[in-house]
Amino acid sequence: MQFDMISIGGGFSGLISACRAAELGLKVAVLEQDSSDRYPCSSRFTTGVSNIMGLAIMADPDHLYNAIIKGSGGAADPALARVFADNGKRAIAWLSEKGTRFIERALQKDQPGQRVLAPPRRLQAGLDWEGRGGDVTMRKLTEHILARGGTLLRGVKVTSLIVENGAIAGVEATRDGAPTRITAKAVVIADGGFAANRDMIAKYITPRADRVLCRVGPGAKGDGIAMAEHAGVAIGGFGKFYGHIHHINAMTIAKLWPYPHLDAIAERSILVDGAGKRFADEGLGGVCMANDIAALEDPLSSHLIIDDEMWRIEPKLTTTVAANPSMVNAGGPLITAGDLASLAGKIGVPAASLEDTVRVHNAAIASGDYSASPTPRSVHKYPPMPIAKGPFHAVPLCAGITGTMGGVVIDIHAQAQKQSGGAFPGLYAVGTPVAGLEGGPRAGYVGGLSKAFILGLLAAEHIAAAR
Ligand SMILES: Cc1cc2nc3c(=O)[nH]c(=O)nc-3n(C[C@H](O)[C@H](O)[C@H](O)COP(=O)(O)OP(=O)(O)OC[C@H]3O[C@@H](n4cnc5c(N)ncnc54)[C@H](O)[C@@H]3O)c2cc1C
């Protein structure tokens, strides 16, 4: 089997790279390890909100560029950030041209809204992908690839890269279990990162990898990063992840993930550790809090603390699936007590400590002075609410990893860089397993879909131009 270009992985990153390359006249193949017709992957499970650093992908490119640099705390490569910000609108236009449907979700008055893949997810607990935007768009892209003479091979798991004379020459793979060799002048790593690989999570995120939730499909094993590193490619940008906060029972009850998550209510309240103390800046948002939970010595030791009034208004705070009542209905109960000392007893933290933490929180809201707590509290984006009146509730938490950050170091064409410096001829990486766009101290998340949409196009166009 010989191709001009191969994508490793059949999610959006792999499909878009292959579709664009086929459109530019290349003979392409998408190699997907899963053999089922509707193989599970993040692209199929996605909620479909296309954004760049939380902003609408259609926003002014300079604004997006500044957001990437700021949000990543300087971790982003400025040249890559620039090309990324400049190509968001074009990626949406290209996808629309291919028949992808988006609905627009308003963010702020006078600002462009977020483009959400249509039809959008129904707002219900658990996985909900069939016939939704991700699923429909994947099938549409596949049709385009096949219509242009391209190939989608399911049940083909890539195991290593073939390198000849310092350049990519193809891949080794297993096809329905049997070894096979597929040659190509260019290979695009599009395997969705390593959220389902506990060894890599232990190496790059938390040693307690068994105590965080895998909030994606089973295929994200980090194969692409491992095989690239083995071939001499530079990797980096690890440490943080994109994810959300869940009820601890999501570790065992499938209906509790990917929705509902608890980000919206946690952003207004407090998280406490096993000592009853705050440990996260809740005002920085759910992704940052999920990282702080995962970084605890025991990532399954924290609780969200709220009062009954907050629980009642939770459905108004969230833009996705309300935890009240879907979390409880799906098997994630609240722990409730009439006063804070009793609540502390129920969750196993020192009563005096929890009472003091809540007192400091409420006093800071009343005075506007947040300096009394050793853990900082940002208040501008998500103004905190007092935990005022019983009954009080606690929710035991876990951190759900949706997308890993870090991976193959790439240039502005999504071309992999060698450990020894310079571009690796014929090798590209797109979507989740790349470095250079996100991370930093606040876990700035550039957007899983935008990484697939934009980098997929850039890689294909560079491969076609180099032919
Ligand atoms: C529940 C959920 C909601 C989300 N919501 C949003 C959202 O609203 N907005 C947003 O921007 N992002 C969102 N994301 C993230 C976004 O969907 C992903 O970042 C994006 O779809 C990743 O696409 P991908 O092609 O890189 O990876 P994937 O879609 O994961 O595809 C990778 C594919 O590679 C295959 N593969 C892996 N290893 C091999 C191998 N060795 N050989 C062959 N094939 C292999 C896998 O089986 C898989 O099919 C969400 C993710 C989830 C799970």
C-alpha cells in the first residue's frame, strides 16, 4: 500500500488533514485503529464548541493571538500562535464549504458568537453523540475523502514510523492483528493524545494516574508521541491538561461523564482539601481547578462546598448540562448537613478548619478584600457567592481529563521538529498531541477542535505544496 500522505487516526485531525490533502490532489489514507463503523473518539463525543482560548473562533485574529499568548502564560510559541489565530475563520469557512453545519451561540453583545457543530448535543447526563454534530461531521468528511479517491482503513493500528535517509517513508502497523507496512511520503500524527494512557499520565501529569477520570474514548494512548520521540522528534509542553470537575462517582458510573460537570458552580464557590482548606483559585475556571485537583497528593480527596441556595440556582449558572438534578439522578449524591461542623464530620475534614475556611470566604465577599486567604481568589470572571445558610452540601470530586496538553514540537506548518533541530522531513502532528499552543501555570486551553481544524489544514497544505 502506497500513499502520498497518511493520517494516523480517524478523528477530526486525521480526517481534515486527509480531506484537504485529497482536495489538493494527493493520494491519501486515514488509518484508524478501531474497526467499528462509528469508532469512538473525542471528535465523535465532542460538544462541538469551536473556540480559541475560550473566545469565538471568528473573533479578530489579533485579539485571539493576544489571548493565546496571555492564556498560555507565555508557554505558546508566538509564531505558531500567530498562524493559529490567523487561520481560525478560514478553517470554519472550509468546513462549511464541506457541508459542516454550525449554529451560533452568543457570547457577548456586539461580539461574534461561538460556532457550535450542529446538531448540538441534547442537554442530558452521560455520553450523547449519535447523530450529533461531531458524529455527523465525521461522516461527512469521510464521504469527501472517499469521493476524492482517498481511503479510510479501520482496524489498522500504527505501531511505528518508518524513517529512511532521515525522512519519513511510511508506517508499520497491525491490520486486524497482522503486521503490515504502509508507505507514504508524508505522515500526519493525529492520534488524539494520551488521556487514556495511565503510564503517560503518571509521567507527565500526576503520579496518582489511577485516581483521575479518563473523560474520553479508550483510543487516546499516546502512540503518536511515543513513536515520534523514538524516531528522534522533539517533544515537550507537558504538565497540564484540558478537563473538568466531576462527582467522584464518575470514576465508576458512566452516566456521570462527560456531563454533568461541576465547573460552573465551583467557579462561584470553594473547593477544600482533606484538611478543610482551599487549595485552588476557583475564579480561574474549571480547567484550572481540574488541574489543581489532579495535582493533590490524593486527587480523590477534595470536596466542593456550597449552600442550598447555590444548589438551587446551579441550572442557571451552567451552559451545558445542569448538575441539579441530573448528577443526583445519575448516581452522584450530595452530602448534606444542617451546619458546617456536621458537614465536616460527614466528609472527614476538621470541623474548625472547614468553618474557618467558609468564614474567611464569606468575609472576603462582604469586604471585597480577599487577602486573608493564603490561596488567591480571582473574582472578575466568576464573582464568588457566599456560603451563607444551611442546609450545606458537599460534593466529593474527581478531575476528568478530556484532552492532554503537550506532545510533538511543531512549526507553523504543523511539521514535526527534530531533537537535533530543524524540521523532520515528511512528519507532521495535528490536533491534541502537539506542543506550543497552550499550558502554562494556569493551564490555558487553546481549544481541542480548533487544534484539529486549523492544524489539519496547515499540515495538508504544506504537504501538498512540498510535493
Ligand atoms: C465529551 C467531550 C466534549 C468535548 N467538547 C469540546 C468542545 O466543545 N470544544 C472543543 O474545542 N473541544 C471539545 N472536546 C475536545 C475535542 O473534541 C477534541 O480535542 C478533538 O475532537 C480531537 O480530535 P482528534 O482528531 O485530534 O482526536 P480524536 O478525535 O480522539 O481521534 C483520534 C483517533 O486516533 C485513533 N488512534 C489513536 N492511536 C492510533 C494508532 N496507533 N493507530 C491508528 N489510529 C489511532 C483513535 O482511535 C481515534 O479515533 C471535547 C472532547 C470530549 C471527549
